[in-house]
Amino acid sequence: MSNTLYVNFIGIDVSKNNLDVYETRTKKSYRITNDAKGIKSLLKNFSPSKDLLVLIDLTGGYEAAIVNHFYKKGYNVHRAQGRKVRQFAASFGQKAKTDRIDAKMLTIYGEKMQETLRLYTVDSNEILKELISRREDLKSMLQKENNRKAHFADKIMQRSIKKTIAFLKEEIANVEEETKERIKNNPELKEKAKAISSVKSVGLKTTMSLLAALPELGKANRRQIAALAGVAPYANNSGTIHKNARTTAGRPIVKQMLFMCALGAVRNNCVLKAFYEKLCSKRKTKMVALVAVMRKLLIILNNRCKDFYLQRSFTCT
């Protein structure tokens, strides 16, 4: 989170082929191509400064090149989530939606929300995120191929599907092996992996996923880490209406892994099993109790990683 107050903003709405740009300094809107030539021509118009914030729309990876170019040149960059910006625009009564409007709305969003925005940085496990993302893509393809097996009786089709399944399994194994090597060769990730896997019911695949998708482990407090993972309960009360608290948002791969670990924990981890049974005895539904176990498990993992950081800090001093 940045405490800097910015006075100039550049909003960039991203699509596959084009970048729509709006500058608050000149109040100009224009479009360039989303390629090396277009980005190079865009960067000629500016120079980095402490009071300039560049807000770039997150668009499924099409924003990667423009984000990296601005970041490497020393600009303050924030990758804006489209959902949040749209909700912000709706609060202003902005109903029309075009690429040009979206670019301008990014600058307004940046100006109003600047004290809460997190600047883009390249962390040490960026490649780890890409590896885990690739593994999930391959697993999804594998599941689809397994589902297709039952729909074909022809031997040629069956043989083709079996070959594809074998290939996908091999690729998944290769990606997981590369992920293990990356963790092994990074001292910080290696020690955090030991801390995470020391908790009963947390396996190697979960450890790899948590290291990649939740790098804040050990650096955030219990409330922050629960919110990031999407297992923090939010109150839903208004006037005389009192509804049950609900969890929302969070990082999908983290929630998925925590859920699978929680299922194992309520059977094999004596502490979490007792916690789960206590909640069920208070007439909590099994799913509510399971989510509570997910949250408690995450807090335990966060504390283990926090112990690692404290120990490292103590050793250095």
C-alpha cells in the first residue's frame, strides 16, 4: 500500500489488439496498438515521476507487456481489477461503457482511491505463480479428456484420448518437478515450504500452491490473510434484518486447496477434528464448520510462516 499522494494519472484500458489511453495532465484520449511498437511509442510521451500513477486494466494476461514496460522504466504502476472499477463507476452513476470511458474512469478511480491501491512489484516467486497456473490448466484439460473417454466407443478415438491423457499426465509431472526445483533453489521459499508442510493434512501439492498463490503467508495478520484467501466471514446486518455472516471473493486456488486439506484435517488432525466436532455440536451446518476449519488451518499456516520470518530476522540481528 502506498502513502504517496499522486496528482497525475494515466489510465490504460487493455484489449487483445489495442490500448486505450487517457492522461489527466493533457486531458487527451487516444488509442494505440497493443504490441511492442505501440508501447514504445506510448512511453516516449512520458517520464517517471513520484506524483504520476499509471493504472492498467487487468485483462487476462493481455496487459502483461504494457505493465512490464512501465514497471521496468520506473513508473508507479497499479493493476486495476475490472470488477472494482466497474462498481466504482456505477457509484458515480456512469452507465455507458466504452474503452475510452473505461480508460478515463481508471484515472478517476486512481485519484479517489490512491491511498488504498497496491503498487505492482515483481516478487521472487512470480515464475512459481505461472507454473501453478499452468498446472491447473493442464489438470482442467486432463479432466475433460477423462470425461470424453466414456463418449467414444471407436478404438481409434479411444487410442487418441489415451495418448492425450498420457501426454497431459507427463506434462503435469514435469511442471510439478520444475516447481519443486524452483522452491528448492530459493532459500526463502524452501524454508516456508518446510513450515507449511509441517502442519498435518497439508501435502506437497498444497504447499506448492500456497507458496505461489498466497505469498503474503507469514507477512500478514490473521484477519488480512483470511480475507485474502476468501475465508473471512463478513457481517450482513441492516436494521432489523440479521443474516448469517458469509465469506466472499478470495483466491480460487487457495480456497480449493484449503477445502481439500480441511476435509482431511477433520479426519486426521486431532486439533482440527475436535474444533470441527465442537462447531457441529453447536448446530452449525457441516459446511459452515468446514469453512471455519479452513480459516483456522490457514491461520495456523500463517503463524508457522511468521515464526520463520521472525527467526530469520532474529538471526540477522
